[in-house]
Amino acid sequence: MAFDFTGKTAIVTGGTQGIGLEIAKGIVAGGGHVALIARNAAKGEAAVAELGEGNKFYQLDVADAPKARETVEQIFTDLPQTNILINCAGVISTKKFDEIDDTEWRRTIDINLNGTFTMMNAVYPHFKAAHAGTIVNVSSVAGKIGGGLLGTAAYASSKAGVNGLTKAVAKEGGKFGVRCNAVCPSFTVTPMTKALSDDAEKSAKVIGMIPLGRAADPSEPAQMILFFASDAASFVNGEIGDCDGGIVLD
């Protein structure tokens, strides 16, 4: 399915692999362009080459707040028509609660929650001034159910924070034409979840919790994200949508 992104440009963090790359492909297939953000320059350049002319890559670790703000300003200089932000960059934390140290906690929060905040906060004045803009955050069912699949306490906390931040920005931004939604995938086969995919016993246990009885392909949560980002969802704001095979059922 192709949503219409004609004349639109989207910033996609974590856009060089997995769900993020599927999102980028969907935007380009819909006639739009993307500004891809990721830490790995080689993967970034390869992804942009695959996506074609008019798409750009910016190397960034979203946990680096000053650099993130600088990068956003550069994007709006290079691509002033940018009107979509999709936050897909993230890390998994699988340690048990009593094994999480301060370093693990801060790393997870810095990338998953603080990085998402910084990107949103940096684009918000531009979207507000234009009285138009769409933000979609890639969260996780872990943020709703307290972990228990792949991500544990630190990961669940970071994604619960993303869910609350999404609602707050939707509430404040709506009057300025800024929509903000989030999508919560469950187990999706991506490079980030490779450790689980490669462990047959753990993989079977997690899949056993999913009513559909399988993991998601990255293209599946990407479709919900693309819908939220498109004008087809023009009256959807503050929604925390599940693409989880039936785990949460709320």
C-alpha cells in the first residue's frame, strides 16, 4: 500500500535499517523525500543511494542533544519544505532490573526518550510557524505492559516516556496544526532484534505470547507509521496505536 507523500519531506531517525528503512521506502514510494538520520555513515549513504535522488543522509547519534539540534537546523536549511518527523532510532535493553546499572539506564533513556524529545523539540518551532507538521514516534508494547518480551525495565520505561510525551505534544501542538502520534510494535524481525531471532528457545517463548503466532515483518508496523504520517490520518492526534499481533488488546 502506498500513502500519498507528494510534496512532503520527512526526517526519519534510525532510517537505515529495519522499520526505519521500510518507512523511508514508503515515503519515497508515495512521492515524498526523506532526510535519513543514523549513526553509521556507510549504512546511511547506502540507504540514500538505494532510495534515489532528492534524499539526503545526516550522520547523528540522537543522544547528542547539541548536535541533534544543529542537524535539524541544517536539514531545514537544506530542505525547508520538511514537514514530517518520524522518530525510529532506538536501542534495546534486556537486562533484569537488578542487573541494570546507571550506565545501562542512562544509555537507554538517552537514546530512546531523550533523543526523541530533542528531535521533537527542535522541529516543533518550524512546524508551529508553518501551522503544519506531523510527528510519529516509534514506541513499543513494552511501554504499555512493562516489558516482558525483549526489552525489560529500562527499555519499558523509555518507551512509556515516549507514549506520555506523544500525548503531551499532541495536546499542545494540535491548536498549531501539529499532529503527534505513536506506534507500538511488538516483536519485529530487524537487525536490532537479531539476538532474539537467533535464539530459538527465547524466540518461541515470545512468539507464544502473540495471538497471531508470529513475529512482524518490518514492513507491517511501517504501514501504520506511514498512515499516521500521511494526510489520510489528518484527524488522528495523540493516538498510541498498537501493531503487535494482539498482545495488548486495548
